[in-house]
Amino acid sequence: MLGDCLQRLWPLCADRLVNKSEHQIRKWKNPRIAAWNGFLSVVGDKPLNEVARGDILNYRRWWMDRVADGTAVAGTVNKNLLYVRDILQTVCAAQEVETDIEALFARTRLKELDNSRPPFEAFYVQQTFLRGNALAGLNAEARLLIFAMADTGARESELVGLTADDILLEDNIPHIWIRARNDHALKTLHSERKIPLVGSALYAFSQLPKGFSHYRNADTVSTTINKYLRENNLKPTDDHSLYSLRHTFKDRLRDAGAPEEVIDELMGHRS
């Protein structure tokens, strides 16, 4: 039955959860649980082999109503459709249910608007964040995370996940080594990389040679910083956030004429 699928799913996904911390596992599971519960609320509980194209279309229409009233956006709908499709495919394969899942979900994806975070202007970062007292109200580690992001472009989770062994200040070229560990998985296989430390990032890690100790959860520090930026009018637009620093770093690399392969390597993107 569909109501049993989640419990059957988790053991089938053990390979996807290797090296993830409890927090990372929870973040991986929660959106899938929410998507599946929404799917069940629309189609009801039924045998897995009775799921039909009409069920998927009804689920899509349920989401479309939420898009129409402004409580959801296309990107959210597409993610939930993807989660439900993945659950059905995984469990059907394990239970030898011969249902063409791809056909059930064909042409259901919604067109998404470009809602990526805009970058901060480099001059704004230099003059506002790295100079003066604009960040004086933040605790030291939160300030240093901003400094580290500004000149590495690394994700918040990658920076707070570093240990002393990953911060190589005494090397010929000081750098950080972003890599997976037993209790810390990376976002993608391409995320492992070494990033040279210069400017504000070198300063940040000279202050934190053993890594971040107060913040071991990227969500917590991100929420803290974004709240501070919002309450102190340090966001040029409502769409700017801490993550915008990552886009700033990428733009600076392009402005400097760095080859695309180098940009992809430093950003942890697939080339």
C-alpha cells in the first residue's frame, strides 16, 4: 500500500545517506516525508500497482491551486513531484511492480522563473561588510563566516563543516580542503575541492585555525546572519541573503577572466 512506502523506502536509500550526520539525514528525509504525505492526502491510500496517470495529474492540480493563490511557486511543485516520482520508482523497483513511472510523470514539470539569489556588488561587500562597523552587532564567528565566504565562495555548510585538518595555514599556499567525512557528507560528488585562502578568508581562518566551534549547524548561522542583515538594512534588496556572497565570488572570478574550468573547480560545480 502507498501508506507503507516510506518505511520501505528508507532501507533502500542507505547508500544515499552514507557519511551524513543526523542533521543531514533529517534534512534529506523531511521534504520527502512532506511530499509523500501531500500525495497521500490527494490520492488516498491504495495498492502501489494501482497508481495511475490520473493520480499524478490530480496531485499536480492540487499544487497548481496553491501556485494560483500564491502559497507555492513552480520550483516547489517541481521538487515535490520529483520526490514523489523517486519514491515510487525506488519502491516499485524493489517490489518488482512493473509500472512505467516515467510515463506517469511525463510533461508534469512546471516552468520556473529565475529566482536565484542576486549577488552583492563586490564594492558593496568591500565597503560595507569588510570595512567599518556594519557587522559589529554579530558575534565573532558569524562575522568571520561572512569574511570566509566573501573570498572563498564556499557554502555555509562547507565552511562550518571544516575541521583543523582541513585548514592548512602553514602550507606553501594556505588553503582549505572541503571534503567528506564519516559524519559529514558533501552536497554533491563534485563539491570536494581545495580553495586558496586570500584576503578576508585568510584573515578569518587565521582567527579560527581549528574551524568553527560555536556553529556546527549551517542552518543556524545562516538564519542568524540573514536576520541581522535584514534588521540592520544591509540587504540591497529583499532577494539578497548570505548565500548571495557565493554568487558574488563567482562574478568576481568571471570579471577577473578566470577560465570556466577554474570557476567550476573553485565553486564545486560539475565542469
